[in-house]
Amino acid sequence: MPELPDTGFGTDAGTAPAQTEAFIADERRGRGNVAGDAGLLQVGAIEAGPESKRRRGSGLGVGAWMAIGWMGFIVLIAVLAKLGILTWGDANESFAACARRGPLADEGGASGFLLGCDSNGRDMLPRLALGAWTSLLVATGAVTLGFIIGGSLGLIAGFSGGKLDTVLTGMFNVLLSVPVIIMALALVAFLQGASGEEGALSPEMILIIAIGVVAIPLIGRITRASSLTWAQREFVLASRAQGAKSRRIMIREVLPNVLPAMFSIALLAIGIAIVAEGALAILGVGVRPPTPSWGNMIALDRGNLFKSPHIVFEASMLIFFTVLSLNFLGDVVRAQFDVRESGL
Amino acid sequence: MELTRTVAKRVVQLVIVLLFVTMFTFLLIRLLPGDPTTTIIPFGTDAQRAVLRQDLGLDKPLYEQYADYLTNLLQGDLGKQYNSGRPVADLVTQSLPVSLQLMIYAQFIALFFAIPLGIFTAYRAGTRSDKAINTTGFALLALPNFVLALFLSYFVGAQLKWLPTGGYAPGWMDQFFDSSRTPDLWEHARTLLLPAFTLAVGQIAVYMRLLRSDMIATLQENFITMAKAKGISNQRILWRHALRPSSLTLLTVAGLNVGTLIGGAVVIEVIYGIPGMGLKIYQAVFSKEYVELQSYVVVIAVLFVLVNFFVDFLYSVLDPRIRRARAS
């Protein structure tokens, strides 16, 4: 353990009034806006209190293992479906006899199709598997983009402070002044327009860019807050006293401490991005139809909800369990690091 | 003095943000590559294109276009639908009150459930019922609002047939925007109950947890011990003594949550077929009416910025600690 545990934490002591202001403002805004439309990250901020602390060394609970298992299962299926290793059938082949039939449909099930078919008679099973690939690809791609840009900017803002911080924070706030779903919708619609009918950018890429851009200020602000508190710690001062350059301190001292907390945010953010993909699909700007994604499967067969609810419900349940697992894992990761931060 | 300075500073910030937001929506259309008119109205005739080119002022320099755009916005000219020729401003006055009412109801429903639940879980913190409620809340957070909307319209709407799964009847607010729309409050309530509830569910979990954590802190204060020592009943302590000092964060978040509600409302309106801004946006995307879409985005963004400004402002007026921190 590099830092001395008995010195207390630099976050409370010696903060100038200006920083106090920033803290208050951040605290309030953070709770209000950071969450984005799914309202998940807010709870992160709230639940980081001592109550969510889990005892160190007690191991992961049953829930955590179930969440890990579910995520492993989904990722495995998605990758296998993408690679074409799964021999569950073609995701785009139509069987007229099976159209709209499934376990819950009015007409009754179709034999040979475990989960039934969609309105075009395409087998749900391979579509859901391939849809998992698309949804996860878009979500992780967007979050990665958000972290590369937003994370770096937030790290720099929190570490360097001063004018640069003011400018970057101002930029984040301006970007957040449009409701996130509306912003993403506008970006997708216009990127689609810009890339034309044939498309210079693939529909998945457009979604990744749009959701990623929306994520930049959200992630940036969280990273900034974390980076700000770590930058005031004693070991940073010690490193500076030894003559280390700012960039070295930022990368070698601050970044490794910021990363663990960011990992839990990333898990939550992927969940939010999966939901965002679904919402955008319902608004008509999702992945283009022949390619299945969980979102556009719901959007396409929304009109058949009353007659053949299985189509919508199957994709919905997958989204729900995946987001639930990601939230749960995010919570577990945060709780693990909370212990390190506040339990000394 | 202190207050005027705070206000002045906030107003300057507001103006800057509004300039950036309008610039963003302005650039959305202008940055389309090639001839923007072919993208904006792909189904349009040459005559319609010529009109659009003139409307957008594409032959002028960019800064002049932006100045024109701002002037038009300030005069309430939001452009028009190129397929029908209808002014977008008319469509906004029709659909905006619908969305606003939906959001207000959702907010009330959310607080109606969240406040008692928050108080109860704080009072019973750590017990089995607290954990059960919290776990349910956690699960609800993972439930996307469109999934809930589809579930409710299937089970409550189609299977149980308790409530309609779509449609809309004018409520109390519509007549202020368009006097010809007479309110039909019964139908209005019936059609909006499911959507408002759907929108509220996601918020309930958030609000409940907020209130719970603030309330737990308040319940450890000395004045609560004092009240207990005086023999005041638990009910009265919780509702009369502890709720008010614990509710500041909750109310702020509820105010600042308007953005979340707008985003949620857009999706929910599409699913339940409610003719609010969300459905209009969906239709604009579908028929590739980029000018119309741009106007909806700017209207929502400006409203959102203004609401946030007023909530923030009210908050700093109400809470002296924030005011002082800001001023220093």
C-alpha cells in the first residue's frame, strides 16, 4: 500500500472556496443529470454510501455469480452467432408457416421453432443470438468511444484544474443541455442523412458515434470528479516533490486510481447504452432492418404485440436481464472499491 | 447585492448555453454534405427544393444564415413541413401541451409513491422489508421504460382491458394553446394513466433511494431525538419533523429530472400513440422532415435549458448555503 493510511484524506482538508463551490454544484448536477435517461448512474452516486459496503474477503454473492454467468452466456452466444458457429439456422430465412407463431401467440406454436418466429416468419432463436451481437457491439462501442474522449478530457480537467477545467466543464454542461435521447436521435437522424442511402457509415457505426458522443459529457464529468479528488492526495504531492512531470503524475499516479471506479461506471454505461439502442430503434433510427438487434426486433414487431406478444417479450426479457446483470456487477465492483477508499 | 450578482452570472450562463444549443441545431442541417436540399426533402419536387433553398438562405454566408435562423426562432417561426406546407409552430402548439401534461402527471405519480416508500424504508432501514423494497427498486431501474410500456399495454390494456392502450383526449392544458380543443377530463385521465404510470416507475426507484438516504441522515439529528423524548408519535415525527429537511435534494432532482422525463416521454408517446412531441418527432424522422425535426429538437432543448435554469435559480434562492457558496 503506497499511501499512508493515517493521514486522512485530502479531499476534505484544504479545499479552496472555489472548489467547494464546484463540489456543491457537481454534487447537485451529478445527481440530477449525470444519470442520463435511464436514471442509473444517479443511484451510483447515492448508493456509494457506507450502506452499500460489502465486507472484504467475503467473496462474491450468489447474485454476482448469476450476473457473471448471464453476461458470460450472452457474450458467448453473441460471439458464436456472429462467427456462424451456432447451427441454429439462418437469422434471415423466412418460414411462411411459422410467421408470428410462438409459445404465446394466438395461433399457437410452431413445432421446430423453440422461441417461435417473428412477423416475417424468421426464426427467433438465431435472430435473438445475432441481435445480442449487434446490441452489445453498439453498446460497448459507444461506451468505449465515450471513455476514450470523455474519460481523457475529464481526467485532464480534474487533474489540471484552473482555466482548462472551467472550459472543459463548461463544454460538458453545454453538451448536457440537450436531453440525451433527443441529442442522440438528432445525431443519428442527421448522420444517416449525411451518409446517404447507401451509406458511407454503417448503421451500427452511426449508432456507436451518436450514443458515444452523448456519453462523452456524462463520462467526462464523472471522471473529472474522481480525478479531482485523487489529484489532491498526498502521494501526488510526494511525486511532484520528487520532480515528476505533470503528465507522468497524471498517467502514473492519478489514472490507476481513477480506473477502478471508472470500470464500474463503464458497466452501468453499457447497460444504459443497450437501453438507448432500444429506445432509438423504437423512435425509428435504430439498426437497419435485415440486421437484427434487440431494439429493432422490438420496434419491428411492436404492432403485433397483442396477437403475438412473444416476439416483443423475448427481446425485452433479454434486454432486462442483461441490463440488470450489468447494473448488479457495476454495483459489486463499486462496493469492492468503496472498501478500499473509505474503510481504512 | 449578493443575489443580484448570482442572478446576473446565471443569466449570462443561460444566454451562452442557449446560443450553443441553437448553434448545434442550426449546424445539424447545414453540415449535411452535398446539396442539403436533396437530403432534407428526398421526396420533394424541384419547386419545393427551390423554396427550401430560399427558406434556408443557403446562398448567404454561414454567420448570416445563423443570424436569420435566430431571428426566426425569436419570432416563433419554426419553419414548415415540406410535404404538407404546415407551419411547424402550429404542430408544436398542438403537441407540446400533450407532452407537458404527461410529464406533470408522471412526476406527481412518482412522488406520490416515492415519498411514502422513502420514509418507510428510512424508518425501517436494514430490515427485511427495507431490503425487499430496495431490491425491487433496483430491479425496476434495469427495466427500460419501453419494455414496461409494452408489458403494461399488453397485460393491463389488452388482456385485462382495464384501460385503453392508445389514443388521447384533450385535458385542462390543451385549451390554453388551442381554444377549439374542449377538455374531456374522464377520457383524458383514462388514456394518460398508463403512460404516466410507465414514465413514473423509473423515477420512483430513483426518488425513493434519494429520500431514503437523506432521511436516514436526518433521523440521526438531535432534534429528532428531542422530538422522541417529548413523546411525539413516530408518524408525526416522520412526516412533520423529518420529511421537510430531508426533501431538498429530492425536490431539486425532481426538478432537474425534466430532461429524463422528456427523453422518456418521447419513447412512451410513440408506444402508446399519444400525439405529443415524441410522436411528432417519430413521424418527422419517418417522413424525413429534417427541418421539422430540427425545430422540435430546438424547442425541447430550449425548454429543458430554461427549466433547469429556473430550478437551479429557485434552489439557490431557497437554500442560503448554496447562494453563499456560489457568490464566493
